[in-house]
Amino acid sequence: MIKTFAILLSGAAFLLAPASFASAEMRCGWLENPTPSNWWLIDKEDTWTLIAQDGYEAKGTDLIGDISTGDYVKETGDYGYACACMDVTLDRDSNRIAEIRSFKQLRMSKCRNDKALPPPPGE
């Protein structure tokens, strides 16, 4: 009886979850940090906000670390972009990443050679 109730409860929670939140998915592309407190991922589908000056911050941004220690392009001051893959949960209605579950910075050539991606930021 308790097991049946738990299954029903978990199913109800799934049905009540916002439709714009999908299950976790891998997203790869340009990770851009052009100015303080602004971070987004530009992938083959869209531009996804991770952190914004308006106060928004996705869960798990601490997984990113200092991208300037890897393959990275410095644009202005201490800001720039890198190539990365992240396992994320998206909020498609607001073009935001709701949660980052894993992060891996890649060589810039990986994104440069990906024909599905737009050109790097600033080019």
C-alpha cells in the first residue's frame, strides 16, 4: 500500500512540474562571460542564460570554476569565452539554464569545428 502511494505521489509530482523544464540534457557550445555577472551558453539551438546581472543564477554554477585556466579567449579585462559541455536542465520558456549538473571545458577547436554552432562571440 505504501509503495503504491509513493508511486502515485511521484507521478503526481511529475505531472505538476512546469512543462518548460525538461529532463537533464547535454548542451555544448560557447560559454561566454563578457562582463561581470553575465554568463551564457550559445549552442546550436539558442542562447541560454546561466547568470545575469538582474540577479538570476542557475543552480550549480560553482561547477564551472575559472575558465581562464583552460583553453580560453580573453576579450575585455578579465572576461571572455571558452568552449564547454554541460549536463543541464533548461527552462525553455525563459531561455535560462535552471541547473548545471556537470561541466567540462573543451578545447576551442571543438567548438570552432562544430558546423552546427554559430561563430565564436566577437567574430
